[in-house]
Amino acid sequence: MYPKPPFKARRRDLGAKMTRFFSADNQIHWVRLVTLCFVLALFCAGCSSKQAGLGGPGSLTPDTGGAPLTDSERAILARNKGKIARSVPDYAQPMVDQQTKYFLRNGRKTMAVISKRSERYLAYAKGVFRSYNMPEELAYLALVESGYNTEARSHAGAAGAWQFMPYTGMKFGLQQDSWQDERMDIYKATHAAARYLKGLYEDFNDWPTAIAAYNAGEGKMGRACKAARERTFFGVVRKNDKLDEKTRLKEETRQYVPRFLAVTAIMENLDDLGFEPLDPTNQRQVTRVTLAPGTDLKAMARACSMSWTDFKSYNPHFRKNISHAKRSTSAYVPVWAGDKAVAYARKPVRVSRTMLAAASGSSRTKAGRTKGGVRGTRSYTLRSGDTLSSVARAHNTSVAALLAANSLSDPHSLHVGQKLTIPGKAVASASRSTGKSSARRGASSYQVQPKDNLWQISRKLNVSVDDLKRWNNLEGQNIHVGQRLVVLR
């Protein structure tokens, strides 16, 4: 499931690297040649897996020392093992038994942890696969991919519970940019995984083969089937050692399908196998709301009576505390906060242009410039005696821009060694103009009324609490009746 660049592009890139490597007077030293071969071997080995993994067997054969499966265990596992297991030929059953034995013996703790973690999402995922008229046990594939860790990332660049690579995620509608990474949106990613697997099944007409293609990529699986003159994954595995190195399935893929089948059989029989059964009450019941661009997410968390940490646990796809600057965005809250979330979404707190520009400016492109041509951000490490004011002066920016670019609500909560993002020139200019061109930007004031607090005022004025505090040099929530607050638009 990790797409590769076209072969010619890879060949050109490798050729360029080799040319640079042997550039010294066009003399090829044998030491450099040996070193290059060694580095390339390491590179190929290090990029072979995209999985975040279960924490148990990796790409090597799992250690299955200990007692073999008992007759009682075999009877339990045979009782409920899912629809897909029916297509497993008898000669392949020892491969499944090996994986099953691992998760019942040496990997038992891993199995216990990931099965409990899956409680939050498993029922939802099964429902999604049923809605696509697919076997519901495909929901267990996320256990093999990530152990249902919605924030999992692999060294190869895969992300989320379903471990989508960037290109494949985009192909199936999962947006990825500096504002959000929808591969970590478990609800959207599960639908994307269902569509991907459905397409793979239509290609191969066999579920084990489709599952293997989810791991290896449909191109790799197709070439292996063609080279082996087989139509199924297990048929290819029987002849795998006879295939050349380019078409041969990797060990990770060879174990991937048996591992999925083993996990499925165990999950279907948790209680009888001595594991803690799943508690349906632990399923996350959520309300989904659609947010307008530039919505203050921290304000939303407060409106929903949630801590920022809890809100982020429901929404790991957000990369900032502001929703996307240009597109509507989905957010999720527990059902008990659903009404509050819906009310907030109807009248959200929208961040100021300054804060939005700072958040936009914090994302650099490969050329070192932000989208739209704005100079990219820099990083500065705080030293003894530094203050936000002194840092702002030294870098020709403003305290407001620094606060916005670093999502800081308390300018005094700094420490030596802390890294600050220094916003680009356009952002700094926008922030400095706050005091100089307030009339042009629509400066106004608001007089604090009895029973007012900053949160209520922010809702009335459609601004954020952070902006109110910054514009008026406020610390904490202390305001008094009759006080006039500066408001900038």
C-alpha cells in the first residue's frame, strides 16, 4: 500500500546520486563502490515496511516457542473464525496456526492490549464494512496495521489506524496538508479503507489476495500472481521461493494474511480463550459537526466543556488549534457534548486575520517559502534573559505574531531552551499593523457589562478569547464591569 515513483524517475534519481558519489576526478575507487553497495542494501532493507506494527512479530517469523495449540484451543478457534477463513486451503493452515500460537503465547499481552484498544472503534468499523456489503471481520485489519492506534506513524510515512501512505490516502479522499491529516480521522479513514479493499477484491476476486495487496500494493501482488501463474495469495506463497527477487513476496506480506486470520479467530473467541471480552459500552459514541474555515478549536473545546487534551484525542487529524483556513472541516465530540458542538458550529469563534496568517505562515514548502510566496518561518531557541518583547524586536516582528505563531495563550509561560517559531515577514507585518492601522482594520471597543466574562464577550463579538486577551494585555480571566476592551477586526 505504498506507491513508488515511476521506474525511470527512480533510475534517474539513483544515477544522479551515483554521479555525485563518484565525482572526484572521475575516479571510481573500489572502497567507494563497496560502501555504496552496502548503503544501498541498508536502504532497501530499511524501506521495506510501512506498518507501525503490533509490537509483536515484525517482518521476521515470530518466536513461537512453547506448547503447541491444544485440542481445546483448536476447537474454540474453529467455532468462529470469520467468513474469509473459509477460503484458506488446508496446506496453508500451519501458517495461520503459527501466528495464532504467537498471539496466544509470547504475544498474549500484545493481543490483550490491542483488543481492548479496539473497543472504541471496532463496532463502528464493522458497521462500515457491512454497509459496503463486505465481510465485517475486515475491521480487524486495523489491529494488524496499527493496533487501532489512530495516531500511529510508521518510518515509511504511513499514518493512522489504517496506515495509509500519503498518495494512497489522497487517492481515496483523505486530505493532507499543514492544517489536517485525515488519515488520522478514524471515521473517514475507515470508509477509505473499505473502498480500497473493495476495489482490491474486484481486482483479485479473493479476499486473502486482496488483503495481501493492501499490504504489498496491488501492482506487487499482481506481478507476483502473474510470475507464479497463480490467482491467489496462498497459491503464490507455495511458489514464492521459485520466483525471482523482483517478483517474490516479502516475508512481511507472506505473514500478513495469516496474521490477520489468526487475529480474527482470536477476536471472535476472546472470552473462551481467556481474554477480557470487549465491553460494548466503551465504544466511542460521537457527534460529527462541520466547521467553517478558520474556526477556533480551543474555543470549541471550552464550549463543549472539554479539555484541549480530550478534544484532541477525539480529533487527532487536526494539526493546529485552528480549523482549515479555506475549507470546511469535520470535528468529533462525545455525544453528551453534541448539542453544544452543534450550537458552537452555528456561531463559531473565528480567529483574527493576524492569527490565521501566522498559522498559515508556519508551514514551509520544499523551497523554503510558504504558499503564496510569503517567506517561510524560522526557529529560535530561548536563552536566559529573553522575553517575548526582546525576541520580537530582535526578529523584526511583534509579540502578537509570536503568540499566534506558537499558539501561546500565556506570554509568561516560557523557559530557557524552548523553541519558538518566528513568523514570516507578511505575518509579522500584519501583526505590527494591529496598533498602527487599527482604524483601517476596524478598531472598536466593548464595555464590559454585569455578569460578562471573556467567553461570553468573545461569542457576542465573534472573536477568540485569546485575541481579546492579547489586544488588551489581559492575564487570566480578570475583567471588571465598565472596563472598555479594544476589539480589532
